[in-house]
Amino acid sequence: MVGFWSERTEVHKAAYQGQVSHLQSLIRNGASVNIVAVDSITPLHEAAIRGQTQCVRLLLDAGAQVDARNVDGSTPLCEACSAGSSECVRLLLEYGATVNPALTSRTTSPLHEACIGGNADCVKLVIANGASLEAYDLYNGTPLHVACANQHLECVKVLLNAGANVNSVRLHETALHHAAKANNVEMIQLLVEFGANIYAKDKHERKPVDYTTPNTPALLCLKHYESQPLSLQQLSRITLRRILGH
């Protein structure tokens, strides 16, 4: 357990609001930087979720535990990724934040959080620092599932180019199923280009095309792929990516 139990303290409030001078004064006067609220939120969590980089640095320099977990198991790095603060993410990583914290039934990884929010810069940062592309969350699947479900195309591109498995499944559902449900043609094309299986069936025995809206470009796109197998050039690119692990 980090620190001890309390309601939100002045340290929490100063960190959350980015009050650097006040936070410095509190620390100088002996305030604990690892004090936790009833939900196990630390001041570092508060600073990270608001992207308060100066406060994050101040807290870390004063001994804040970089991988402290709140009641849901979320770390400050998860919060910074969720907030889309690449500066905070970079800083936390510099101070040794764990990029692949153990997942619990209530926790997603920093990479999941970045993908949920569509924060491509944060996605790149955590991947560059070893984030697991196939980290599996019970409710959301892999980061690729999350990025597709939330229609964050740039994040999808980053994940695929980094080597994410385009055909990973959650309850037999693939990223392409998510793209089809959203009728997102550009995402469908990107996933297929990277080798997505257009015939994959989910737990309801439905293919991606079965989730598209009638008379939409998404339906026409998938119907086209079903009637026109991938060209030799496309297949060669897919094979090469698999060999190289990209």
C-alpha cells in the first residue's frame, strides 16, 4: 500500500490543478507525496491525468512511487496515456515507469489507454519503450481491437506498422469486425492490406461483411474483396511483413 488512507489532500489538489509553487511549498513543509485517497489515488496519478508535467517531475523528484496503483490497478503512466500527455508519458518512462504493468480484471495497459483516447504520439512512445502489442484485456481485447473499436485510424496505422497481429481475436471477433461495424472504409482497406481475414467468423458465426450497413461503401468494399482475391503483389507484402515481424 502506498502512503496511508485519506480523502483528497492539499497535495492531491495542487498536483491536479498544476499549482507548482504551492506543491513545492507543501513538499518543503513535509507533506507526503505518496499519500493516497480512499480510492488509492496518489498525487502523481492526479498530476498525470491532467498532464501537469511540472508537477509530475516535482513529485517524482520528491520520491513519488512511479508505479503506484489506484483501486482499479491503474498506474500514473496509464493515466498520462489516457490523457494524451506525451510529455508526461516521456517523463514517467524516464523515471522508470513500467510500460507493461500486470493486467487485472479492472485494468488496461498504458497502450490500451493511449489507443482508447486516440493518442497516437503516446502510442508511439510506449511502443518504442517495449509496450506489448498483444497485451490482452478481458473486456477490450488487444490494443488493435481498442483502436479499431474507437475508430482511431492513426493509432491503427502505428500498431500495424509496429507488428501488431491483425487477426488477433477476442471472443472470435477481429479488428476487421470492429471496422465493419463502424462502416469505416479506410480502416477496412488498411486492415485488409495488412492481411486481415475477411472470412473470419465471430461467436455469432458472422463475418465482417455481415456487420456492414446495406448500400454503404463499406459493404461494397468487403464484397469486392470477397469476389476479387488479393493480388500476388499484396500477398507478397503481407508475407514479407509476417517474416519480418512487421
